[in-house]
Amino acid sequence: MDWTQHVSGASKHLGFSGTTELSEEKEGLHEMWQSFLSDILPLNSEVDWDYIRVELWCDSGRIIISPASSQNKYRIAKSSCQVFFPALLAECETIYNAFDDETDEENETEEAEEKLSSLMREMESRWMNKAEAALRGQLKEGSELKFCFFSFDDDEPSREIVVQS
């Protein structure tokens, strides 16, 4: 995966961005965690965080990871990473296109919206499972970290896990 670095904002947030190939989904997830844990997380040593925030932005095919604090609703990370997964975007677009084919603006019902929401949650759950599986076994010996997975820009996590090595 090719990584680019960029600095943004007054706080000089250091961002790392990567892009995977469509066929490199599993390898991309593994490398995403490897880079985050070994290169990006140490850059946040001065940040008072208590969990790792994992955001799935399916509509743009991105997964964004950063340390976060349950005591602060604002982003506190000095460094984070985001990875573009074409397979995630393609899966999201497939669901939206199928939904659009089945409905039109006049026929969008609450039931149709609920069906779309259900399909999106199922897809997000599959990607959370994939991300979680790629994470296992990558922590340093004796480590324990809490990970909270968020859908889009939700305020509450869809899933919380504690991973121990």
C-alpha cells in the first residue's frame, strides 16, 4: 500500500492516507493495523486517550483510525490514518444502486428506508468483522487495547471490543 503524509490544521495534525487495490482487501486491512499500531499510535504519546476510534465511511470507501477519549467528544489525536478501500466503496454503491432501482422519490417509503438501513448495517458489520480479524495477533505481547467501531459519523459506537495479546 502506498502511504502519503499530510499536515493539517492549527494543531498540526499529522495524517497518513493509504489506498488499497480492489483485490488487496485482506492485505490492506492487515497493513492498515500494522502501520497504525507501529507508526501512528506512538505519535500520540502525549495524548490522553482511552480507546481507538475506528470509523467506517462506506459512502467514500474509507476507514479512519485514531486514538480517542471517552471524556472528550472532539478529536484529540495528533496523528491518525485513513485508508481507502475500493471494495468497501463498491459494496456500498451496489447497495445504493439496488435501492435506487427498486424505488423512486415518489415511492420511498419508511419500509424501504428501513430496508436500506438494514442492508447498510449488515455491510458495515461484515467490514467490522474483517477489520477485527485483521487486528488479532498484531498487538505487542502483554498489550490490551479497547477499540470502538463507528458507522459514518455516529456519536455512539456500533461495536466495542477489547483485544489482548
